[in-house]
Amino acid sequence: MLGNTGSRIKKISQAINLLGILLSLGFGVALIIIGADAVGGETLIITGIAIGVVGSILSWISSLVLFAYGDMAENVHAMASIMVKNEMKKMKTNKPQIRRKQAQQKAPEM
């Protein structure tokens, strides 16, 4: 359930990006259509264009930040895995030395 969170965050950010862009463009087009039918609807047309463009850009930027966070989470997980593997290798190579030290410590002194 909690595994592979980095890729999940990245997928969620892509979904948020797509949803945000579609909603921004949808509201923008709706305002443009309403403004075209209204008398003096130039303000609604300009607002519709602005919402479509600015909303899409803001959605992309916010999802980019979330995607970067998911990417960092994946990278940290990969680095931790590599560090654990390296420590395990060190422990395997140091076992004979550790055993010798323990044997020397347990040996009675004369």
C-alpha cells in the first residue's frame, strides 16, 4: 500500500496536470461562448482567453513541482537501496576480521 510512492506521486501529478488544463480550457471556452452571445461581452471573451491560457500554465507549473517531488522520492529510495547493498557487502567482507578480533578478546591472557 505504501510502497512505490514516488511513481504514484508522479502519476497523480500527471493526472492533476491533465485535469487542470482541461478544466481551464473548458471554462475559458464557456466564457468565450457566453461573451460572444452577450451584448458587450468583450470582457467575458478576454477573461475566457486569460483563464484558458493562465489556468493551463498554472496547472502545468503546479504539477511540475509535484512531479519533481515524486522523482526525488524515487531517487532517494534508489540511493537508500544502493547504500544498504554496499553496507551488506562491507559486512560480508569484514566478517573474518570481526571474528578474529572477537577471538583475540575472548582468549585468556598469559
